[in-house]
Amino acid sequence: MNYKIRSIRADEWAAAKELRLVALQDPVAHLAFLETYEAAKAQPDSFYQERAVGAAEGAEKAQQIIAEGPDGEWVGTLTVLLEEAGTVDWAGFAVERKQGHIVGVFVRPEVRGIGLTEVLFDAALEWAWGRGVERVRLIVHEDNERARRFYGKVGFVPTGVVVPLSGHPAERELEMAFERP
């Protein structure tokens, strides 16, 4: 595999924006992301600049990790957010212990199945463990079977926590977690 796995730099916000817009056009984007392509495209560049600064190499509370192809094209990404014990998460649930939260997982269809997602997850876990978290979690839509199978394959297990989707009471998202070894 001739791909480089690394954290983004703050000045790479335009590439991060471009890959996010590609991800939001994926056929399962409605299950995988809590944002639409239209909403993301309407955001000003300053939004993406701030997002990149907050998740760039050296940032303390988040890290966006990418897979970069031999030609420099970004072909995959995920972001790890740190959640501190005693705070409340985005869904309104109490955070009971320091943990990582993986969001924004995407690999371009033409490079799926070659192991890039596994390597991105390894890098995410390594970054999170290096910040002293006790576990890493993610939230996955109950109908996103492909993602749920993958997360199970790399060691994430369902915790039993169910997150209702705002505005979609019949739909649910499920928490899966990987405990620190």
C-alpha cells in the first residue's frame, strides 16, 4: 500500500472541504452523516478554516486523519474528537469518562477494500490512546449495515446506548465502543 496516513495541517482546509463535499455525495451519506451536501456547500470558507485549525496536527481536542494517495489526492478521512468526563456530548448524554469519539469516516469508493479504513482507524486509536482516553466510541445509524460490520471487524462492540435522531423519531443510531486494551 503506497498511501500516507497523517493528520491534516491547518492550511489544508480547502482539501478537507473538498473531501467532505465528496463524502456527502456518497449513496449512504444520509445514513452516515448528520449534515447534507447542500448545507455543507453553503458554509463559508471560514467555517472550514476554523474546522481545520481545530483538528489539525498538534490540536489537542480533535484530530482529522487522512489517507493520501501517491499522487497527493486525499482518498480517505476520519476525525477523532476528545470528550472529557463530566461534560455533555452532542446528543445531550453525560460523558462519564475521558473518551475519543470517531466521526466523519469516509473512504472514496475506488479505494475501498484495500485496507485504508483499517489503517485510518489504527491511527485514530493510537492518537486517542496517546491522549489518555479510556475508550473510543462512534455512533452508527442502525440501517448502515456496511459500516456496522466494518466497525465490528475492527473491534468496536455495541454498548446498548441508542441515540434518537432529531427530527426522525422512527430512526435510531447505535453507539459502538472500543475499550482501551
